[in-house]
Amino acid sequence: MEPRDFFSASAPDDPAQKRFRFRDGRVYFSRRTERQIYFGFTIVLVVLGLLARFGWLG
């Protein structure tokens, strides 16, 4: 399997690409999965920041 080009436009929409791939003790993500994970972390941190700002979080 050849590595994909970093700027390949078809990589995120490739239906054959798995979300998680385990190989040689490492976890590989698709670009779309990585973006979704970081977006989720961002939303959680924003909510926690707002809760802390308004005093609702210890």
C-alpha cells in the first residue's frame, strides 16, 4: 500500500478508507476522522471554558 498524497482531494471522501487502522502497534486515522475528533475536543473545551467563566464549574 502506497502512502497517499497529503494534499489529495479524494482522500477524505474515499468510501473504502477505514476510520481507524491498527498496524505495527500504531493507530492510524483517516483525515476526516481526525478532524471530527479535534472538532469534538474543541466543542468540549469551549463548553468547559464557559462553565468555568460563569462560575458553574468548581
